[in-house]
Amino acid sequence: MAKTNPLTNTEIKQAKPKEKVYKLSDGKGLQLRIKLNGNKSWLLDYIKPHTNKRSSMGLGGYPEVSLADARKLRDKARELIAKDINPKEHKDKNKRQQQEQHANTFFHVATNWFEIKKTEIKADTAKDVWRSLELHILPALSNYPISKITAPIVIEELKPIAAKGTLETVKRLSQRLNEIMTYSVNTGLIHANPLTGIRSAFKKPTKQNMPTLTPDELPEFLKTLGYASIKLVTRCLIEWQLHTMVRPSEAAGAKWSEIDLENRLWVIPADRMKKAREHTVPLTAQALEILQRLQPISGHREYVFPADRDPKRHANESTAKA
């Protein structure tokens, strides 16, 4: 069998198209194919491992892939063949993995996780969950392939939050990030959750009891509230909480449709209660008086305590905390 002389750059440049497609051989299976239109591309002819059948694979076009680069690709492919690995299948597998990594970014996976998560929690809680990710995580990690997310990367993003002393936020973000990564494991995107121990990298938040008013202090508080320079809706919301003793989110989200004036009752539906059970609040004369004050302001709307900027939404639950 005649020995093939290696190609030279001059031969490749001077190779002209003919009436038919033809090839120039560089040896060890490497071929330069010249098409009718003059385009040139590299091919590798080889014997498939296990089957011993002839096959070929493209290595790219010339001059984008130079002669030196084509030889390197050929040598790498021959190394795989020596290990009984089909180089074309290996190349296709790597390409699929890269495509999957590009498709399965942190943002894409987090979005899919959230679609399931929000069906398990209340709507307001779901908004808070996604908002926390938008504020603290997504700006930096959105485009990361989920398989490239590591504990050191995430810890670096959480450090500035911890430095501000908002350790409760760090705790919640750590929990949500772990849920996203566990979802990734369960859907076969990654083999293991790399974030299981990230909470130990930060101090634990210290529980603090909320300040309370004693019965003796209540008259003074109401007197101060009466003189305070605050909006009427805010004042009414604070008084409403005092008279109904409900959570801030339940008070701020009160709807006129929940109010039974005839029977002097406020019926909070189960989907707005923390324990998902309907709750009935008897309305005192003072509570009814608050509703009378608000009737001209919001009686024609859905919420008893409308937001200042967007009356179609209810006031923020933190409004009465300020």
C-alpha cells in the first residue's frame, strides 16, 4: 500500500474545484474534501470500535479549521478510538450536553420550580418568594447552567446580605435555593444538590420578640394615633387590627365581600388564613364605625383598605407596622 504524503498549506490553497467532488489525503484517515463550488472541508475516515465498520465525521471547514488544527482533531479522535470510543458519538454527546446546559440555566430551572411551588403556597407568599429571588439571586445567577452552580458561588452572593445583618433573609434564600437544586436532582438535571450545607456558612438569625403594648399603654397609643400625621386609610387599618386582632396580611387584604354587616361578622376565607381554615371575626361597634368611615373611599372597590398608589390593590401589610 502506497504511503500517503502529508498535505502542505500550499497544496490546500491551490486545490481547485473539478467536475466532481474529490478528496486530498493527509494520512491517518484525514481528508480534505473539495466541492464543486470550491468550498473545502475536513473529514476523518475511521473504523468504528466494536463493529469494525467504516465511518467518517466532519472536522470543520477550511480555512476556519487550519491544517494544523485538523491534525490535532484527528489525533484526539484516534486516541478515543484506541479506547474503544466512537469519536462521532462522543462529539454528538458533548454537543447535546452543551445544548442542555445552555437551555437549563438557573433562571429556566428556577422558573419551572416556581410554577410548582406557587400551587402549594398562598398567592401573597408566592409573590414574596419570587421577589426575593429577583432581588438577591437572579441578577447574578440567571444565566449560569444549573450544573455549574456551586456552594462557593452562591455563598459569595449571600455574603453582602449577611453583612447587612439581614440573616433571616439569608436563611430564607438558602432554603429556596436548596429547593430549586433538589428539584434539579429530582428532574435528572444534576446528580446531587451542592448547596445542602450553605446555611452553616452564616450566623443563625437571632429570634426577637416583637414589641408589645400593655393594656395601660393602649389609651396613650390611641391618643397619639389620633394626632399622628398619617393617611386616613393607614389610621383605619391600624385601628382595624387592634379591634379584630388578626395578622397584618389578613387585615390589609380585607375585602368588602368578606364583610357581613347584617350579622356584624367578618368571614376570612380559608385561602387567606395561615392554617387554611375559615376564620370568623365578630365586629365591634368600633370596627363597624371604621367601615363606615371607609365606605366612601373604598366601598365601590374590592379591598377595604386600598393601596395609595394603586387602589385596585390592597394596602401593604407592613403599612400598619411602621
